[in-house]
Amino acid sequence: MHSRLPGRLPRGRQIYLVVAISGRAIAEALKASGSPVAVIDGFADMDTCAAAVVSQKVSRTRFGLDRAEVLGAVHRLQSENCLKGLFYDAALESAPDILDAIAVDSVIGNSSATLRRCKDPKVFFPALDTKSIPYPEIRFKPVRGDSSLWLLKNSRSTGGMGVTACPEQFVHDQYTYLQRKMNGINFSLTFLANGQKIKALGFNTLWSRASGPGKPYLYQGAVNQANLTEEQRCTVLDYATRLTCEFDLVGLNSIDFILDNGQAYVLEINPRIPATYGLYETRHGNLIKEHMDACLHAKLSPAKGTPHLRAHAIVYATKPVQVPIGFNWPLWTADRPRPKNVIQTNEPICSVFAGGQNAAQVRAMVCTRKKMILKNLCGPENKS
């Protein structure tokens, strides 16, 4: 699907490019900051098309986007426009070769070399050892004994899609490994970095759901509040600073960690604009401008006050559904699919948002809104 708003860009006009699984949040922020943007992503939903001058849908794959389709879309854009900067999300995190192949004036994010190092478990975990940063025990070969104590992970996957129950046998490659299960709560830290220092934006509590047998950890959403002690927060901030120096992280990033018996264990770095980015962005796109300053000028602005309490959640289809023409989308939704789009079971329908006075209130509001969307689209018997 190739979508263009009315009117035509003058040949050679400078625009930013977003390559993303879902480019809506980045595109809206760039538009709000006064910058025209083209988006190549896996949905080309109504909100993305409204924010972008050009929106191109490409096929999604297990680990991101179809390489040939992305590069073909970039080539078509370059025939009419000057792409002055590239923004990306998880789509390129596991595909640094695509990042290398896109010729733009500047990559506004981490380099392909940083992505390769962060996503190679035989580089990442030894770096944690060197920095004395704890993480759940890992193995690169099948374990003897009770396999239910372990998870099989693939470092190229995002959003929990590559986390499965541990089989007795598995095909090992450079991206797969086993990690011992922990029963704690999953959190993340969203931060800006300039290669040496960080600016913390906030700690988040992460939500997940099962997406089928043996796949229990599909990313469901987050709230930008976390029940952590001051000591635990300082510890994770220190980890983020050490890893920023180790991997030369720039711009927006996040670290996922699990809290078990009061100890924070690092799970992974997300070396790109993270899913929690939208919980901290302003209506004027101030955070995307800070991301640009950090990437291009190594500039970090002074920390501000506590962010407003916000949460978002992804609504997944509980059965195949076709979006009706004229469906009334509430104002608290985004990533809204086009009419007549067919959405398969466990595929995302849209995102819902909420704010409030405390995390419990916000979580309840998010759950209610998810149920409302599912009831109206999939039928009253469905649950979130």
C-alpha cells in the first residue's frame, strides 16, 4: 500500500525518513515539531498516514520488515526527495544490514555497529560480566534436567515474540540462547544517551500476555510508573550509564530488567527508539528533538520534573476480524487500522491510552478501554 496526502512534494525537497514496525508515534512527533516525514512501516494505518507526507506499507516478518520491500520503498522515495535523516524503531534493531544499505545524510539513532554488538548474546552478556552487571543465568546449549526452568530466547526478536518455553532440543545459532526463568516483575528504564552520559526519562512497569501455546511474553503495554526503591533506581541508572559507555549508545534507548528478591537483573538493551517512547513525548514533539540533539550533537538537556502518569496498551485481536466501514474510534485510541482491513488472531488492532492519579487507576482504565474495543469489533464474548 502506497499512500500520499493531497499535493506533491517538490522534487528534491528534504524530508526525514522513518523505518519502523509502526511509525506513527515518531511521525506524529516529527510533524508536531514542524518537520515533514516519510514513513515505511508494517501497517500504514490511518494515524500514520495523517502524520506523514508519504506512507508506504511493507510486509512484516518474524524479526522486523521485509528487506527487499524496505529498500525498494527507500529507492522510490529517493527518486523524488532528499532523505536528510533516518529514524527507526525495532524494525532495524535486528537488521543492521538494512541500516547499512539505506543511504541518507545521517542516521538519527545508534550505529549499525552498536546494534550488532547489543544484539549478539556472545558479546552482550560478556560485556555485562565485565561491567559487573547481574543478569539471569544463560546457556548456549540444551540443558539437562527440568527444561521448564528455562526460556528459549532469540535476541533478534522484539516485543517478547521470540521468547518461548524451552524445548528439549533446539537449533542453535548466534542469536539463540537459554535464560533461566525468574518470577519477578518486569520493568524498563527509558533514557536518552550521548555515548558517555544518560538522561533518565522514567521507569516503566511492563505488561505482557500469552500469544499462544508456549509463547507467554508478548508485549502488551506499559505504565510510566514503577514500584522501585531509590536504591534500586540508582542501581539501574548506574547500569545504564555503564552500558552507554560500553556500547556508545546515543539518543533514545531503554533497558529491560527484572526485579527478583530486591535485586535488578538486566535482560536486554533496546538500542533504538523504544515502545515506551510515547509515554514521555509532548504534543509539540520536544522529545524527538532531544533525541536528535543527543544523536547529532551529543547534547543532553537538563532533567525536568516527574512526567505525567501515562499508560498505553496494544489491543490484540482475539479472532479474525474485518474493520467495519465507519467504525467509531474513540479519541483515546491510536494506530487505527483502515476500514476493511482484516486482522488475524493475536495481531494488533490498535493502541489505547490512559492517564490518571495512580497506576492502579490507569491500569483499570486501560483494561476497560481494551475490552470496549474488543467488544465492539470482535463481539461481547471476548476478553482482553
